[in-house]
Amino acid sequence: MTQTPTQQRQHDRYLVRISCELTISGQTLHAEMKNLSTGGAAIVVTQPLTVGEVVTVSFFLTQDGIEDAKRQPFEGAASIRWLKPAGDRMHEAGLQFLSPSKQQRELVGDFLRQTA
């Protein structure tokens, strides 16, 4: 993981490589997370998505691809905020976490602090 935030925003985003799943209308899509903050993430996915669509996102916070058995997975609602092409048949999307719990914000925040 890179130590430098990718941009100055309300929530600093940090470069990551984390596998994640999106659930949309009962269908599960696999994606790769490129950056993460306590407020959202950017992902790369093979299927096109729709701006404004609400999805369930779930992922394990990993260190060098290894899951920490003490950490529970993150699972919560997110809104698709933006989309752009990302190479051959790939799509990049920005997710904004919707009303994450205090525990979810702490889970992501602790992970980012420990790996930064």
C-alpha cells in the first residue's frame, strides 16, 4: 500500500489492492479495489455499472494479500458516484459508503493507519 493519499478530499484515499464483491439486485460481481478511504473506494470491474445505483460491497482488509483473522469483513451499502473506462472491457467506478457505522469507519481507519 502507498503511504501517500491519492488526492486531498473529505477523506484521504490510499492506494490498495483488495479483492471485493458487489451485490446488485441479487447478483454478485467480483471487483478489485484500487483505493480506499473511510468514506469510499475506487474499484475496477468487468461489468458496466450505473451512476446512482446502490450496491452492497464486501471485502476483507488484507495486508500483503493475507487476511487478518482478527478483523471482520467490511460489508455495507454504497452508491456508485462515477464511472470511466479502464482498458479493454474493464470499468472503473467510484463508491461512496452510505451511512457506515462507527465500527465500520473505525475498521477501515485502523487498517489505513496500520498499513500507511
